[in-house]
Amino acid sequence: MHGTPDLRATSLTSLPETTAVGGGGRILLAAPRGYCAGVDRAVDVVEKALELYGAPVYVRKEIVHNKFVVESLSKRGAVFVQETDQVPEGARVVFSAHGVSPEVHEAARVRRLATIDATCPLVTKVHREAVRFAKQDYDIILVGHQGHEEVEGTFGEAPGHIQVVGTPEEVDDVVVRDPDRVVWISQTTLSVDETRLTVDRLRQRFPNLIDPPSDDICYATQNRQGAVKAIAPKVDVMVVVGSANSSNSVRLVDVALESGVPSAHRIDKAEELRGEWFAGAATVGLTSGASVPEILVRDVIEWLQAHGFPTVEVVRTETESTTFALPRDLRADLKAAGMAPARPHAPREVLPDHTR
Ligand code: SF4
């Protein structure tokens, strides 16, 4: 449908803070939404690697958890694999934004793979915390979802010291060596409120529980949840654009429902919208997860505008300016090839042409 889309939407115009077109139902568009700095960087890594080294560029796991992004990069020559043993010996492989364990680095070294690590620096920060607390011989409670790639990567930094806890109820099953030497860390994309409940329960069991040095739930996750909470009291239906395996997107649906929105739907793309979801609704809330290109939000706005919601109002709760540089080796190779290290960072939220 989109041909070869610009995944960073650089050519579109920045969204004004309040835009109104026509009458009837309205859309409240959450801001911030969509691409975070870690996703922006990870997608840029694959695009730059394709330009610099040529196809194929192997990528372990989905570079970010978004179907559309993965399909778009596949069309350009990225080859997504589950494990490094599916990459030909000596070839180049990109590690995804979610991070990998030391075991994966070692498997790549054994196969003589050239690696480019697109792990988000905010995930790397949590890995470092895990390593440091393990060295100090703490029992580490990793609050996160079992089986999620980020949790697997962090767990792999110190498997002998870490226990994964997914819900407040699971806290009851935690067994530690010394209740006074317990620390918690977390996945970066959790619900802020549910994590607080889990940590409160941990603290009831272990009153001397040690907190991580700074929030592990990242700025982008917190900001997107904050924006959903801000519009929640005013909307009848919430639409969240994001893939089913995107933790932060799924959390946005949870946050909307917990904040009192009568119904909330996660979709990958506009084609999944159903007219009956909006029967009787006057206001639709719209947001997108941190791995979602703005072009998919634009499609949803167009669909809603054609189905009785012509007015778009942006509700901004934060302005984001975080950006991350490309991995050092890739920057060096780009420089040696006389290529620009990165495109200027794009405005991540854009407005469809007809609502400017
Ligand atoms: S959601 Fe947060 S931790 Fe994950 S890639 Fe984005 S900025 Fe990094």
C-alpha cells in the first residue's frame, strides 16, 4: 500500500499543537506518541548498514516490534533471523533494539560474525545495572514479562542472580538468600502503575528493598502512557496503533482501560479498524507505540475522518528531544566511506496533509 515508505517520515510537516477541520466527531491525538529515540536509531542502523554494506544485512529478531517496519526493511534487503546460527559464517548481523545476552554475543563471535549492536542505550543501562548488582552479590528481581526479548537479554547478564517477576501476585513466589540484600530492576516498557504495585508488594516482603539508581521504565514509555492518561477522561474509544508483540503498545491499551476509557483497540494498521467500534462515539483517542512509524497513524486519521470524525486535536503532555548517536563502529565505517553518519533526526509526529 505504501510502496517504499520513509520510516522516519522526514518529508512530512510537523504537527501543529491544535488542528481542527470540519465538524461532527473529533479525534484527540496523543502527543508524544510513536517513534522513540531508541527505535529511530535502530531503524537507522539497518537502513545505514544496507546503504553502506549492501544487501543482505542479517538482523537477529525483529529490529523493533512492528510488523510494518520489519516488512519494509525486508523489502530493502534486511534478512530477519531468530538466532545467529541462521546467519552464514562471517556475515554481518544487527542485534535488535531490545538487547541481547552475553551468550548471544559469544555465539556470534564463534561464527565470526561482524556484529552491529542496535540495542537501545536505555536497555544497555539496565544491563549494566544487572551486572553491577550481581557483582555485589545481590538477589535481583527483574520486573518484566517472561519470554520478552528484552527480559531474556537482561536476564542473560546474570542468570545466577536474577529472578523475573511479571505481576504483583508473582511476588509471593520469590525466594531470596538474604531479604536485606534484594534489589529490583525492570523492563523498560512496562505499565508505570502496575510496576509500582509490584514494587510495593516486593517492599512489603523485603522492607530494605533497594531501588535502581534511576527509572528503568524509559522516558518514552512513561511519556506515551502519560499522554494517554491525559486524554482518557475525554474519549469514548481509544485506538492504539502498534503490533501485538510490542510491549509498550499493549501497555497503552491497558493504561487507557485502567484510566476509564470504555473501550480500547490495538491495531497494526488502518485496515483493521471496524465501524462498529465507533457506534455512538463522539470522541476517539488515538496514539501509537514507540515502534510505530507516523505513516500508520496518518492512515488511521484518514480512516476516522472518512467515518465521522473530521476534527483532529493534538493533546501534548511532553516535548521530547532525546536522540542517540549510531553505534561507534558503524559511524566509523560511514565516515571512511564518505557517507553522512545519520540523517538529521526527523520530527516524529506529523500531520496528514489535509489536516494542516
Ligand atoms: S521504548 Fe525506551 S528503551 Fe525501548 S527503544 Fe524506545 S527509548 Fe529505548
